[in-house]
Amino acid sequence: MAIKVLCVAGARPNFIKIAPLLRSLRGNSFFEARLLHTGQHYDDKLSKVFFDDLKIPRPDIELNVGSGSHAAQTAEVIRRFEPVLEAEQPQVVLVVGDVNSTIACALVVSKFQLAQSFRWRGTARRRPVMVHVEAGLRSFDDDMPEEVNRRLTDAISDLLFVSDPAGLENLAREAVPHEKVFFVGNVMIDTLLAAKEQAMRSSIVEDLGQTAGAFGLVTLHRPSNVDDPVALKALLGVLDEVSREMPLVFPVHPRTRARLATMGVSLNGGRWHVTDPLGYLDFLKLQASARVVFTDSGGVQEETTVLGVPCVTLRSSTERPVTISEGTNVLAGTERASVLASLQEALGRQRDGRTPRFWDGRAADRVVDALHQTFAQ
């Protein structure tokens, strides 16, 4: 009988990571993979378009949780997920990333007992094997909700699959047993490499009236940047200075759009091109075509590294240091002087063509192979 693996996704970055994992799991007859969508991102622009672009089969199970405060959203995922475990009885639950859905589902699994035991690593157990893909990342900024989610999920997971060499160091420092930890590479890059050829056929650059290599791309969504009106206004002021040198394309996240509307902020239409959130393929083409990307997203730091596009990260810390040491990323903070200096550094950097180890399109296969081996022990 195949081992049932319940794969959990809830937000836009999760879909990019879950797509190659599902393909690899469903290509291995040892496993039966099912997909659960918590509905943390429920807007079609943040959810459905990604399933379409990445050719992910429609979810087997949908929780339809929707938006809410961190506490309310996490609690609602917990409440709705437990009955799913009762009905599905999976031997493995796999979560990715660091969103509220990740920690909520991991917490339920850590306290759940299956109706029947199974053998894993040579012993009988009743609790599903808890798997965290993209484990070990640390920003060391406890004001980031994602940092709390990462630490807690790692602490209660049975298997930790690591994408960044710093993750190995972080988990070792936290005294995580080595038999739990596997360095497999970056599943997000699996998706990028598989989709790149198709993405490059997108006409989005021309549709937005831009010229490849002549515009900047902006993404902003972190609470520390967009929830404080003073901080957001100051950051947009710095970027507006940049827009006098190059036009800026700004696909606006729903939470950011709401803040801009509340503040009554309008951006110069001659220098800024503001759009709704874009699908994966269009956004990938924009990243690859940009002169520089300004972002507070972790995933964008990784994607620009592989694409070889200068990246200015509008944060004071990053949980993905390999994008700085081996990639195109410069950590800028949010102050005017540091952002402008980081822009010049990013544009002037000479790339030596390195790509981080195991960012090669086969990370998902390594995850599945390692998971299979733990059942064979």
C-alpha cells in the first residue's frame, strides 16, 4: 500500500514550491500525494492564476480560510485542518515555507494520532511524519511573523529539508539532530528553471510599454514596510527619486494597495506603472527583463540570483544570505542613503556566474528520494 502524503499550500509562494514536489511525489509509486489548499491566499490573482501557470492540478481539499489577523487566520487553519487529518489519515504531512498555514498545520500534526500505526525508520508510530521543506532559514528578526513560523515549524518537524547552506549552520547551532536534516537545494528554483522558457515568451514587458533592461521592478508587502504610513511614505519617496532615472513597474499586493488607498497616495503615472498582481510567468519575465529589482520578498531574492538580475532588498536582514554571498542581492535597509547606495552597488557588481549549490532544478527529486529512504530504513 502506498504511503499517503498530504501536501499543504496556502499562499502564493507556497504554490511555486509545492508544484515540483507534487510532480516528483506523483512520479514515485511508493507515495500517494494529495494537495490541500488552506485558502490563506484566496484571491484569483494570488491563487488561481498560479495553479493555471504552473499546471498544478486543482487541490484535492480546500479549507477556504480567507484573510484575518495572524491569530485569527492561524486558529482557523488549525480548526479546519484537524477534521481533514481524521478523514485522510496520511502517514506524512509536508509543508513548505513560513506562512501562517505552515505553522498551523504543523502544530495540528504534532498532536495528532492516526487510527492505525505504520513503520517509519524501523519503528512503529501513530503520529504522521511531519516534513518541512525550506527549513533552517533565519532572519534573526523576531518582529517578522515569518521568523516565528519558521522556528516553531522546524522545532516540531521530523524531517527538515534545507535550501540554503546557512540553514545547515542554523539548525546545527540549535542542536537539531543531524539525522533530521537534509541539504537538498531550492524547490522554488526547480519551478523557475522548468518554467523559464515558457515565461520568456510572455509579452508582458511590451504590454506594459517597457523596454527590457531599462526599467526597475518593485514589490512591497511586508508589514514592517507597508503597515506604518510614515515608513511606507518615506520608502516610496526614495523609490520615486529612482523613478526619475528609470521607470518603475509596481505590481501591487492587495495589502499594499489597501494601505496606499488609506493614505491617499498616488504615484506619478509617467514614471510609475502600477499593476494588479501578476501571474507567475508574467512576473518571471518582468524579473528577467528588469535592470534592477527592489523587493522585500524572500523568494524574489532567490529568483533574481538565478536570473542574474541585480536585486536591492528593502529590509535590514535576510534569511537567505546565500543570495548575497553567491548571488545578485544587496541588503539595503529602508533609509534613503542606504537604499541609493545599495542601488549603485547592485548595478556595479560583477557577477562571477556562480549559482548556489543544488539550485539546479532537482531539489524536489532529492526531497522525495530522501523521504523514501527514511521509510526503507
